[in-house]
Amino acid sequence: MRVPSRLLPSSPGFWRSPLRGPWFTSVLGLVLLLGVTVMFVTGLLSYAAYNPGLGGVNDRTPDKGLLGFYLFDWPTDPYWLYRLTQGVHVTLGVTLIPVLLAKLWSVVPKLFALPPVRSLAHALERITILLLVGGGLFEFTTGVLNVQLDYLFPGSFYPLHFYGAWLFFAAFALHAALRVPLAVRTVRRARAEGNLLAPEDARADSGARTPGATGARAPGEPVPDPPGEPVAREADALVATHPDAPTVSRRGALWSVAGGSLLLLVTTAGQSIGGSLRRTALLAPHGGEDPGSGPGAFQINKTAAYAGITTARTREDTWRLELTGRSGTVRLSRERLRALPQHGAALPIACVEGWSTSDQHWRGVRLRDLAALAGEEEPVDVYVESLQAHGTFRHAWLRANQVADPRSLLALEVNGADLTPDHGYPARVIVPAAPGVLNTKWVTRMTFGRP
């Protein structure tokens, strides 16, 4: 049985929403242009914060090749740097989801337009759209799953998200180069005409007559382009030829998208901002009330039980810290560590999932003092190992600048009390501006200097 052409997605009569139009699409596209660019830059900064050049245990994308051209030694100042960049990355990504979905909905008729390719430039645009849509959905989906700690995708999140980001942003940048000039002209045209809501509606109401024509434009008949501006052709591609009666204005549709984004912002951002706003982060795993009460009442990703840390391995009479450096190996009990000069630092913990704690008050031995105890006259890189036997980041490298910072500690206490088992008892690393996974818990061995 032959399907009537008007029932096919390639038919202009198939798409009947009165909301679609070049202005609506252009506004959403310009919002995404700014938002996605910020997300991409903060994502690259997140990868740099792991100091992947230090070794394989830090580098989750060892085959990155030229994609690592921008990497630099991650600083320790300001101490809240990673908390800010990763909080912006994750919160902005979640907030932009309604904008992305609305943008895809607004241009879906063009995906079915015939002929599929009109020119070389059009073919290039279609390819970028395929990569853009696929890459965007992949990046946003894997990002949200990572934030929610639901690792349903095959393989490691780190390489999937890293390589996916480069592919997505390459297509995004190329598509933006092709389309942003038109989007800007569309918005400027609306402003110049004094009709910021929907200039295409104004043309439709006026009959959109061609110069010298005596009758109104027939349904589906192309609107001639104003000199130098192909806005009208874009209108024919997006505006329904036989629209249904509107149930909401374009202003209302944009406000709905903005409202959805605002709702996601309010229910996500608190996990990064902390304080009383954490209670509003209802959609974030580390939102809501602080866990428990007392000095150790702040968020964690991994419990001692999950990491296989037993009391038998962490008792003061059995646990020892092994330091290795130029002068050989030194083994220290927790009691001997307490006898060393103790220092304090107020630092947060910030993780790749976008959550962070407020500043916690840590106390312990400076890493640079431990380096000196191992025979290193100047601070050097250090390889930190945990009692945790299995799992990602059970060991990590820290750079010499991180070891040298006076706020970098092997912490024994937090907020005036001994560390709890879940917070790394008997000792853990805490370093300013470092991702949470590099602040190794349950430390058992530290090797100073490169092998």
C-alpha cells in the first residue's frame, strides 16, 4: 500500500508545529554555542588536572596522541580551581540538556529534507550534523550517567568521554562556522524589524509577496531571499507550511526551555557550591543533607568496606607508612608520624562527577617534610600507593609542585578528630586544587623521585 506523501517525514506537510522557525532555532543555537564551548574548555582542564604526563596510573587515555598538545603542569593555586572548573563543567552540562533537546526538535524536519544533498557545502553540513547530533547525545548521556554513578556504557568513562568530546566539538566547531553567521543575521534582522519574537510570523501575516507579484505566496512556495540574506529560505525549511493552531507562543516555548534549564540548575548546582544550597541538589548523588554528623560528616565516593579496607590492616600496631627516596626506605608508625611537626590546611575535596565538599580542616605532616625524611633535598614527584587492592586510582603520581606546596599534607586528622575509616584512616593525602581521586586514601607507601 502506498503511503500518501503528506504522511512521510520528507513532506513539508508532515511537520505541523507552529513553533518551529529560524529565529527560534537561532536563539537556541547561540545559547549552545557559548555553553558547549565553555563545557569543552572546562573538560580539557579536568583532564589536565590529572597530570596524565606523570605516568600510566594518572593517564586514562594513553593513546591520545596529538590531542594532548595543550597539557600543562596543573597548579595548586587557587586551591579551589578544580572545584570551580569541574563544578561549572558538570552543572552547565546538566543545565543545557533542555536547550539541546529543544534545538534538536527545532531542526528535525531538515534531517528528512529531500534531496538529501544539494551541493558540496550542503553535503559537508549534513555530515557535520550527523556527527554533531550523535556526538552531542553521546557526550551528554555518558556525562549524566557518570554524574549519577551509573556506569552502564561499555569500557572506561575517561577515554569514551575524552575522545567523544573531541569528535563532538570538531563537528560542533565546523557546524558553527557554517551556521553561526546566519543565526546572527536572523536575530539581528528580528531586532531591526522590531519583532524579536518571530520575524517569520510577520512575513507570513503580510503575505510574503515577491517584488512585483500580484498574489499571495502559495503553500510551500519558496519565499525570495532579501538581498544578501538567505533568511527566507531558512524559514521555508523550518516553518510549517500547514501549521496546527498554536497552543503556546514562541516566547512561551523559550520560557519553557529556560524553566527546564533553571530547574536542573537548582537541583544540581548545590552539590558543587556546598553549604545550605547542597540541600537543593535533589538530582545529584552528593546533594541533600550532609551524611551523618560530627567531624567526618562530609561526602565521599568510596567507603572503606567497598575498597576492602579492614580493621586488621589499619590498626596502629599493624599499619606502617613506607617512605622511599635517595636515602633508602623509612618505615613509620602512626605514632611516629604524630611526633613529626604537624600542620593544618583548609581544603575541599572536588571530584570529576561535579560534586565537592566545603573547605575541611585537615591536619598532618607536610608532603615536603616526608620527602626530606626520605632523603630528597628538594621536593620531587611522588608515587602514592593505597591499601586498597583493586580499583581505579588506588595509586597515583603527584607532581613536585604539589609536593612542595605547604598545604599538601599526609593528613591524620580532619576537623579536629582522627580520620574516619571512610575518609582514609589511618592516613590520606590532601592536595590543593587536585581532583579527589588523586587525594589517595589509606596510604601505605610513598616513593619519592622518578624510577
